[in-house]
Amino acid sequence: MPAEFELCPGRKIGGSNPCFIIAEIGQNHQGDIEIAKKMIQMAKDCGADCAKFQKSEIEHRFTKHALERPYTSPHAWGPTYGAHKHHLEFSHQQYRELQQYANDIGIFFTASGMDEMAIEFLHEINVPFFKVASADTNNIPYLEKTAKKARPMVISSGMQSMETMHCVYQTVKKHNPNFTFLQCTSAYPLPLEHANLSLIPEFQKEFPDIPIGYSGHETGIHVSVSAVALGAKVLERHVTLDKTWKGSDHAASLEPAELAELVRAIRMVEMAMGSPIKQMLPCEASCHSKLGKSVVARKPLQKGEILTLDMLTVKVAEPHGVRPENIFKLVGKKITEDLEEDATITDAMIKG
């Protein structure tokens, strides 16, 4: 059983704990703090455990030339990439305001720290855990500094190899035992054939002492529900209020009705996972009483006869008797009373 740990105050992941569902708002708020608050409320109303954003200290994340390049995408919020990113980036004070809003309505709040200075800020405001975006998963200096802060970490695996993930594991494990890997493919929206859910059990085999989760960028909810059935203990999905809004992430995001249905479906699947112990359950008693079969006499039997297989058969009987799987154990045993054809054979009738 993978280790469990407390990801947020009072909320553990791993083991038999429910899947932790992250509503990734990211930058789908359009740079508007009131929209951001509506999205936090939507995440709460739909049953998600956490509302998550993406925090950058832009001049630390990008080079000067990267910020100055013209940006002509239909999703652009400015003439240069820098102007675009600045439009979508909330200030420190706005982040504190959003964090307080989430706290007031009762949903966990965090963000992906998209650079080392962003991690410093998120640590300062005491987020419950750090989310490591796929683009930083192989950023070893960043991982070491983040792990040393001793907050739980949720680490996506998009664009990485299993060899790299082993390196990430060794890097983080030296400083921080509380982390999880998410199977992730970095495509927006994600073609179904590249979701690679079969990697969830592979991750579980490669890293048996940490919980494994899934970060999905596909459309719809079925793949994500399947990931939970395969054992994902954390699930992250992008969310939006309107898929038609400007922004490249909206098309791969879930609208409120979809997020609510995803949460309902996950909780139903978790209930249906039940127990790994195979046994007759109390809810099966009625069916067994009506249809369960027993060993009966194939022909009349006399007291003292030694049973052979051709004397026995299996039928639905009243009363119930020896279970069918034990029929071979009766061969060679002595019957202790006369029986008519079709009479139930019970343990009390057998000697030896």
C-alpha cells in the first residue's frame, strides 16, 4: 500500500483515503480577480478539494528577449509575450486576497510555483502544498530548493521519461518524504490515445512508497474517472466558466456541470471499489437463498452406503446443504440415514 501523508491540514492522500481533487484554475481567470473568485466558488460548489492557480515572478521565469518577442496568437492579451503574461498575473496582494477568499468559503488554496521566486512567495503565504508543473519537473535546482522547504509536493510528469522521474524521486526524497507523482501528458487538449493511463500502475510499481495521481488535459470526464479506478490518489483538471473564452487552456478545461459530474462519478467509483476480500456478502443472502445450489442425492440412498460420485448431483435445494465445491470431499464417506432421490445432503448426514 503506498504511503499516505497529510497533503493539506486534516486531509490525507494515499492509502484508503479518497482521491484529492484539484480544480486547476491556472490563468483561466482572464486576469480578472472577480472572475477568479467566481471560479474558486465554483470549484467549492462542485465538490473539488482545492482551487489552484499558477504563480510566476515574470522577470525571474522568462528572459528579457522571451518577454519582448511579439505575440500574435488569437489568445494574446498584449502585443508582446511579456505584456500578455503581465495581464494574466495577479499581484502578491491579490494572491493574498484570493487565498483569504478560499479560506472563508472552505476550500484549500494553492498554486504552481512557476519559478524559484514564486515558490518563495507561496512559502511566505503558507500554502498547504507546492504543485510542480511539468515544465519544472526536471529542473533539479528548483526541485531541491522546493523540497527543502518541507511542504508536501505534487509533481506532474509531462514531457519526462521514467528515467528522469527516478532522478526526480531521488532528488526530492533526500529532503522531503511527502510527495506524489501525477501521470501527465502535456498536450492541450490531450488526444485520448496519449493519456497513457497504463502508466499509473507502472508508476505504482516503480515508486511503491508514494501515492500516484493523474493530471488530465483531455476533454470530458471518462478518462479521469478511469484514472481513479486505476488507483490515482490525486486528480488535477483544468476548469473554466466558459470554454469559448480567450485562452489556450479553456478548450481542455471542464465547465461547472462537467466538474460537478466528475466529482460525483469519482465518489461513486470509490464507493464501488469496495473491498479486495472476495467473500459472500450480506447483500447476496437473498439471491443465495433463492438460487444457491447444494449437493443432493442423485438416487435413493440407504443408511450406511459409501458415497460415490455417481450417487451425487448439484441442484437448487431446500433446505441448503453441502456446498457444490465440496462434492468431491463426500466421495468415500458413509451416509448415516436413508435418503430419497433429490434429498439435500447436509454435513450432519456424513460420517468419516
